[in-house]
Amino acid sequence: MTQILRTRPTRDDWLAHPPRATVRPQLRPWLLDPQSLTARIRARCARFEVQVIRQAPMRPHPDEAELLGLRVSDRAWLREVLLLADGVPVVYARSVLPRHNLRGAWRLFHGIGSRPLGAALFSDPRIVRQPLRCTRLDTRDARYHRAMHLMSGQLRLPASLWARRSLFRLRGRALLVSEVFLPTILNLAP
């Protein structure tokens, strides 16, 4: 029998401030810093890279569709990347843009390739970031399994991974960015 993976976290599972006792102290600054994650990683390594896993129209997870005001059957433009510090994957990131937003305000998203999205988001003063929300992903969540698959034996993943996400708005149009922190992020200074 085939197991169907669900994206367990609902809107209520994504917290503005996760309980202090549940997050390792070294991870908290990474999880809660509202500034550019790209800039933060770049400042702590000699070589920063974005490895594009895929960028294509796909169905977002149900909780992503709900947050973006899409139907579960709607397709969106998805971009999955690994952020690497000195050749080591430290973050699995997933960006979801409703297809109708690909033209106009968010056209930069379509041709971004392996350039860091964070650099573009934080350099445009018209782009407004909504507050960060955090959750702990576990083996019941498809994003956890995607991160594990992308690591394919490079590291042993724990039973859960912390993630954060937020909406970015440009002229009222939303882009959802989610970042899953891999255990190797703790090798970088907080």
C-alpha cells in the first residue's frame, strides 16, 4: 500500500514565536531573524551558492495554497533550491508564486535562475515582508521528506526540522517563501 504524505502543518501550526524550550538556542537566531537569510549565510562563509533543484509550474501544498488564496487544484510557479555554505547544504528553500502573479509585479521570479531570491527581495524597497511564522516539520510532512531526499545520504536528518515562512508582497501580489533549516546550519556561527 502506498503511503500518502500530507503537509501536516496548517496555518495554526505556524507560530510567530515558537516555545523557547522547543528550539535549540543556536538555531533560534536563524529562525527568528527577519532580515535576509541569504545575507546572514553569506556573512558566515567564504563561498555561498544557490543550487536550483527545480523551477516549474506545480501544485502547491494545501497549506501553501490556502495562504496564497489558491484552490488546492491550482498550479503555481514553484522554485526549490538548496542554499550552500562552502559547498555544504544548510537550507532547503521553497518559493511559491501564484501563476497570475508571474507577470507584472513578480516577473523577476521567472528568470532568476541560480541567483539568490533573497538578494532581490531585500533590495527592492517596494517589497514588504509580512511577519515570519515558524513550525517544526516531521516525518508526516512532505517538505521534511523532500529535504531528506535532497540530502540523499549526505547527512542524517533528525526526527524533525524547523522551518520558517513568510509572505512577501509587491503591489498587493503575494509570494510565499519557506526555508527549512538543515542540521548543518548549526556549523555556522549564529
